[in-house]
Amino acid sequence: MALVTKAIKGTQDLLPADSYKTRYVEQSMLDIATKFGYKEIRTPVFEHTELFSRGVGDTTDVVQKEMYTFDDKGGRSITLRPEGTAGAMRAFLEHGLFNEPLPQKVSYLTSCYRYEKPQAGRLREFHQFGVECLGTAAPAADAELIALGHEIFSYLGVEGLKLEINSIGCPECRKKYHAALREYFESKKDALCGTCLDRLGRNPMRILDCKSPECGEIAKGAPKVLDYICEDCSAHFETVKKHLDAMNIPYVVNPTIVRGLDYYTRTVFEFVSTEIGAQGTVCGGGRYDGLAEELGGAKTPSLGFALGIERLMLLMQAQGTPLPEEQRTDLYIVSMGEAANVAAAKIAASLREEGISVQYDVAGRSVKAQMKFANKLGVRNTVVIGDSELESGKIIVKDMDGGESVEMELDGFEDSYQSYLIQNAVKDIAGADGFEVNISDLF
Ligand code: ATP
Ligand code: MG
């Protein structure tokens, strides 16, 4: 196949037949976040490379191996965002949002770019839904954030996700932990990969997150961070758990979670599935109290999570999670001849103004072909307008689901059709619940 008709490796098209599913899932997440007080933020797809090398951390896989970095024509080093937190925090600092009431709660839907080995659930361009709660150190915020993730999955009907939480302490208690880790890994030095040898000196915790199987095996025996966290961090973690218990959110403490980004402190968590292969982490997040200072701002304890849209869609597909049906076109106007086609355009315009979805022939097809097309579209109703209808002034609305056909005057059709829709909707409701509704009571 010619190069121009082939997408780049690790990228995906979302086609019309499926896009409504993703749209529904994304809209649900935004709506749920709104219930928790989150407002949308949009930041650029590219930023100064330094934002990520400092914000995400230059000992991470993301920065060391995965970033799409290039020099622009002005010689600046630019990077396509590998994640959303650094950009959100940059915007928070740049626009003085710290002067607004805190915490500032922001949400986003963004594309992210990582040069990784493409496989199921791992793409080079992927999409995240993320939330960031900026400017609070209280453990109640950690639990509320986790509750937001929990609510999203339960609203969407996703089952079997395990919530794993951990605390990775603060820079203070981490000093002790780093020392213990160094001692442990020093003794296994010969078996570590090259990247981890470098990490041993700079950030030994990163070794725990290495994807190489050899390092993973060694990491299993490493000291556990929970044994090293200080009293304050421990009290914080206990309160987070107390809130989760109170909200009936099931979790397990997994002392091996450290997360892939450098900026995390204290609470970290993941929602993990065993149904979509090795890439099972659908959502990950935690607290990053040091990030604002790392970027040159004032101390701003904060937290957030990111949820991979493609992985979630894979999981929902694997589970056969029911989704609402796609919205159907309500009316297709079949037209015979030029005058009828013009009349169809006019009717469509005024019905669309009333919020009704209408299509008519814009391809110059025969009546038979239009009927076939309407059928394929799966429209709810059709009407035919031809010379004889224009002459008699009467048209017939045909219910494509097999209901009764109804004759209407062409004159004032828009109003009659709307009443017809309302009557049908009321019938549906009354039919479903078995009660009677007097239509005139509705107006
Ligand atoms: P992993 O361990 O799978 O590499 P990560 O720790 O790099 O994940 P985060 O940076 O925390 O992931 O990103 C949050 C979420 O974004 C992940 O839980 C996942 O759902 C999704 N995600 C991350 N990288 C990819 C990718 N390359 N392709 C698709 N989704 C991804
Ligand atoms: Mg990764």
C-alpha cells in the first residue's frame, strides 16, 4: 500500500462506526468530574522539552526513552506531550491560578505521545482522560480523587477492576528508603540492565518500575517502601484508607506500586484489569506534592490521575459492557424530482432547528436507491415527497420499525411531525411503565 494511505505505526483511527462509543465514554467522564467540581482545562499538544524532563523526571522511562522531541525551525527543543499533568501544572503556575480559591480542580481529554513498542493497549499516540486537584495536602482529597475514578468505572458498568493503593512517602522518609534500596540493588548489580545501573545512583526507586524481566525479578525481593515511611506519611495514608472505607470503595494495598513518573509523593494508586493482557493498568495516579516547586513555582501540594481511553475501550469491549445505542436519524425525506428535493431541504432545515435529526437526498439518487439508503442508515421514519404529494398536499410518515403509517398535511408538516414524535415518546414511556398519560396535560 502506498505510504500516504497508511497511518503511522502505533497510531489509530477512530472510525464513524465506533466513534459514538468513545464519545459517550468521554462525555460520561467529563460529566462525572463536573459533579466532583472539576472544570475542563486545555493545554498545548507541545511544550518546551524541559517542562517534561523536569516535571516528569529525567530518570523515568518516559523521558529517557519515549519522548517525541524535535527542534523547531527556531532551534527550540520541543516535545509532544507524553502526559497531561506537567502541562496542567505549567498553566496553573503561568496564569496564577494559585490566586484562585484552592484546590483548583481541572479535568482534560488529551492525546499523548510516547515512542513505545506498539502492542495491544500500547500505542504511540493514545488518549487520556485526566484530572488534577491542585493546591491541597489533605488526605480527604486523595480519597475523593480515587472515589472519582471509582465512580467513573461503576457508572460505565466496567467490572473486575482492582484498585491498588500504596504510599511512597515524602522526600524525607524516602532518604532512608533510597539508602536501603541502594544497599539491596548494589548486591545484585551484575544482573541489572544498563538503564537501572544508572538509576541506582540517581533514583533507585525507578528500578522497581523497570519493564525488563530480569530487573523485575530482582525488584521482587527489594525492601518495601511502606516499611520506611515516616509518621506523618503513615497517618496520611491511614486517613486516606479511612475515607475509602467510609465510601465503601474496595482496595488492596500493594506495596510494590511506585508509578512511572518521578513526581509522585505519598499516595499512589492504579486501577488494574487482568482481562486485557499485559497492559492492564487502565488508570493510574497519585499525589505529587513536589511538582510545582520542581517547575519553579511555590509549594503547591497536588494530586491527579490519568485514565487511558484506548485501554478502557479495550476492556469494555472484552467485557461486552453494554453501551447506549447510537442516536438514529429521526427522519429521512425521500424526494422525487427537483421541486420535491427543494421542499425536502426546506423541511429538513426547519426540523433541524427544532433539534430533530433529518436527512434527505444529497446524492441525486433514484427513489428506490434513496429508500435503500434510508434503510441502511437505520432511520426511524421516512416520508416520500413527489409530484403527486406536492399536488395533493398530503404525505405519509412511515414508521420504519413496523408501526402504523400516518398521513399528514404537507402544509404545516413540521408542526404535525413534532407532535407525532411527542405522542410516540409519551406512548413509549407509558407503555414501558404501564401508566396512562394524558397528552394535553403535558402542555
Ligand atoms: P504503563 O506501565 O502501562 O507503561 P504508565 O505508568 O506509563 O503505564 P501513566 O503515565 O501513568 O502510565 O499513564 C496513565 C494511563 O495512560 C495508563 O494507565 C494507561 O491506561 C495509559 N497509557 C500509558 N501509556 C500508554 C500507551 N503507550 N498507549 C496507550 N495507553 C497508555
Ligand atoms: Mg509507560
